[in-house]
Amino acid sequence: MALEFSSETYKKFEETVGRYPKKEAAMLPVLYLAQQEFGYLGPEAIAYVAQLMGQSPARVHGIVSFYTMLTMKPIGRYHIQVCRTLPCALKGSEKITSFIGKNLGIDVGQTSVNGRFTLSEVECLASCGTAPMMQINDDYYEDLTEEKVAAILESLK
Amino acid sequence: MEKVLLRNIDVADSHTLAVYQSRGGYRAWEKVLRTMTPAKLIEEVKESGLRGRGGAGFPTGMKWSFVPKDNPKPKYLICNADESEPGTFKDRLIIERDPHAIIEGTLIAAYAIQSHTAFIYIRGEFAFGAAMLERAVAEATEAGYIGENILGSGYDLDLIVHRGAGAYICGEETALLSSLEGSRGWPKLKPPFPATHGLFGCPTVVNNVETLAALPWIIDRGAAAYAAMGTEKSKGTKLFSVSGHIAKPGVYEVEMGYPFKKFLEADCGGVPHGRKLKGVIPGGASMPVLRADEIEKVNLDYESVQAAGSLLGSGGVIVMDESTCMVRAAWNIARFFAHESCGQCSPCREGCHWMEKVFHRIEQGRGEAGDLDLILNVSGNIMGNTICPFGDAAAMPAAAFIKKYGDEFEEHIRRKKCTVGDGASVSSSEFLVSS
């Protein structure tokens, strides 16, 4: 069964493409739409976007695999991304990451068995003055302590 | 010193059009449209001495003047809001708290090069920031500052907020252009420069958020008022993002030429917990680290930091106290660059991973005699041999850590373990210090 956008999303797709001076410039926003609609960008989603954008699936695959925010595999409902770059590391991000891992029973790169959480380590998210920090889906959580993290995780379980 | 860039951020609802206007917002844009030709505007910004705040410090007015006036192709102005240099978080503050200053600056810059389509390329992770900008663009459009025949001037401009998708390299201007063209964020060889062959092969200027956000003040108050601040070659004010082992981390606006040591100690509260300063990276993770003794006479301007052997870069100041293991810090930064190399040029693609591996084995107590020379060799072979500045950005800090803290690296290799603190982390200092 081939994937396709709902009529509502298809309308958004047409609006998005119409905003740009050239169709190909809308590639990232269209991939975001697809990721939102399909959850992740697997081979079928990539083929569908390629067809919509008039490009080859190989080219779209190359774009998707380049950007860290585009995911080719299913991930948990809450994607926990702990910054690991120097300013956060100086303020104890490694301890935060291992605390989350223990709390959820998963390692970095894994998804919890109930599909609720995926834990990732990421590079600098431009929140170094409030380190250590993490991003869960679209939201930043800053000045983290183990207590703070425990409360955040509890609220999402 | 009067604040140019942080003048609005502490006011309640500073992100709204009403508050921005009540503080003189869009007055500069009206002045430009009603009284200035593009040539006069470029001249004014040249006279202000404003230099690009993204890291390179290139004079802004001069950058604009490279756009050919007789080229029949469309011209594009792009605001670079892809803030990703480790240790830098100044643009995010302006994006979230004073988005109209960025928009007004973008409009002014677009007018200078007579662009009718402008973009704000914002890093994908800034979902909140993108929403703030979208909202502000909608407000400004509603008020007639963006769109067709703006304020009856006959000038048209469309402004599009475009989200990246997670790639450090897209902050490099030609990579940003590739990304905006719907491709992988791969840098392009220069020349030709974006001013003549940029987005879709059309004349394009890319300016950093901080550069653009300074423009409304400069136009409103005049180039002379801006040029009156700072040093002979580094004019005006600059934002510094301060992080790491420092009592009061945050974003500070400082007049160019301000003494570095005084800044760290008096303004930022110094290194906490009675510890000593070990080193500081002055301009984001791509810049060479400076030892505590090297910053004694350094001032915060392009020339002074360069004379000390580093670069002002983005103004991302990362402070490390005496409990920091410099081997692990160097490895952390090498890992960043290995992760972010776009993979296009061999010296960088291979070299960044190689340096990361060698730093890691030293840090893990598996270092070998000759490893430091090996890293310096790899670093030297990356320098200048890639098509974009990323290669240099990865090579410079690696070499600087080894040169500045050679004894610590040697000791690590010889004793096969960390000699600082418990050696278990970048820093053995108290974790989660709240400021």
C-alpha cells in the first residue's frame, strides 16, 4: 500500500511549495510535513516525497540521511536529546544522560519497549548558558539536575 | 555603554510588535524607505564600521557593495539564524525576545541590495524561535512593513522563515545556500562568491542575526554614534555567550575592546568554588583555546584576540577551570567535528574522524608515543585543504589544545590515565552547579 498525504496535508504541501521561488527549495519543509504525517521517513515515504517533488528517490534519500532531524526509522513518542558538547559536558551532561538511561532502562540510541521514549545524545543546541540541557521533541529543558530530570520523565510516563 | 543589541530584551512582551514600536521599532525602516537610496544606505553602514558577527568579521557594508547592480537576475538576502557554533547562544536570545529587530534589520539589508525575496534560515532545533519569528513576520506584514508597495514606497519584499533540519555545516554560508536550494548542506567552492553566484546562481548576501539586529539602531542613531563605540578597527558592541565554569553564565553585550579578564571576573563573576581558571575558548569551539596566562592583556576585539593567537569568532566564551581534563575536552571537541563534517572533502572527512580516534585513545589511557605528533600532522594536513572553513575550524582547536597543554597530554600517554581529578569526565568539578 503506497503512502500518501491526507487531503489536509496535501493542501499544506501545495501552499508550502507556492511560497518558494523554486519548487526544490521547499524540500526541507515538505520532508517535515511527511515526517509529521508518517512518523518517520522510510523508503515508502521517501519515494512518495520524491514523486511529489519531481526528484529521484535516491536523491531524496541522500537529503534525508544528511540531516539529523530527519529520521529514517521509527522513534519513540518522546525523543529525548541530551546535549553532549563541551559546554554541557563541563556542567555534567554525561551524568544526566546516564541517569536518564537508568531511569528508563535504555541505552543511548535505544527506544523503550513501550515505544514511549527514545534516548539520543546530540551536539550543541545553543543553550550553553543554561547547561546541562536537553530537548524533548520541540521543547528545551535547561539547567538540569537529576531531580529535575526525574520529575520531567515522570510527567511524560 | 548604551545597549544596541540587548536594548529591548528585558522589557515585558519585547517580542511583540506593539512593544517593539513603542521603543522606536521600525523607525529606521521608515527612514530608509523615505529618505535613503540603496547607495546611501550602504555608505552609511560602511561608515558605521559594522563587521559580520557570524564569526568571520567581514565588513557588512562592503559585503553588500559586491552585489552587482546591473545583474537582471533576482537578488536574495538571507538572515543566517542557524546558530550552531558550540558555546554560542546569543542569536537564540534575540530570536526569542526581540524578533522584530532581526526582521527590521533583514528588511534594511534586503533594501540595500534591492532584493525582493528574503529568507531567515533558522536552525531546525529552534522550534520555539521559528514560531516567534513566524508570528513576528505575520505582525510586521499586517502592519505593512513587509509585502507589496511597503509604506507607499513602491518597494516590494517577501520574507520567508525557513527551518533547517540539524546540520552544523549549514551555518557556513555556501552550505546554507545548498540547503535552501533543497539539497544536502554541502559547501560550494569560492569563488564565485555568493554576492554574484549565490542562491540558485543569483546574487545573494548572507548576514548573521546579530549583524542584522544592529542595523535598526545604526540607521536610527547614525553611523557616527555606532562608530564612536569600540576600537579603531572593531567598532560598536558585540554579544558574548559565556558558558562553562563561570559564576554568571549568559549573554552579555560588551563594547568592543573591553578587557577580557575584567569581563570574566567583574562582569561574569569569575570562576566559582574558589577554583582557578585553566583555559578559555574565546570565540566558539572552532577557535584555539587560550591558557589563563594568555588572556591577561587581551581585549575583546577582533585584533586583540587574534594577536593573542586565537580568534573572536562568534563570541562563544567557554570557560574551563583547573579541574578540567584538557585531553577529554579536546576529545569532546574533536568528536563534535567528526560528527559534523559534511563528508565532501577528503582531508576533513577522514581527518576529523582520525583526530577523534587518537584523542579518544589517549583519553582512554591507550595513547602511544607519537600520537600527539600524529594529531598535529593530521591537523596540519586539513588546514587550508578544504573548500570551506570547517576544516580549519576542526584543525585549529585540536592543534591548540596539544600545543597549550602539551605536558598534560604527555602525562596522559605516559601514565595511561587522567591526572586531573577523577578523570571520569570532562570535568571533575561539582556537577550541576547551579548559578
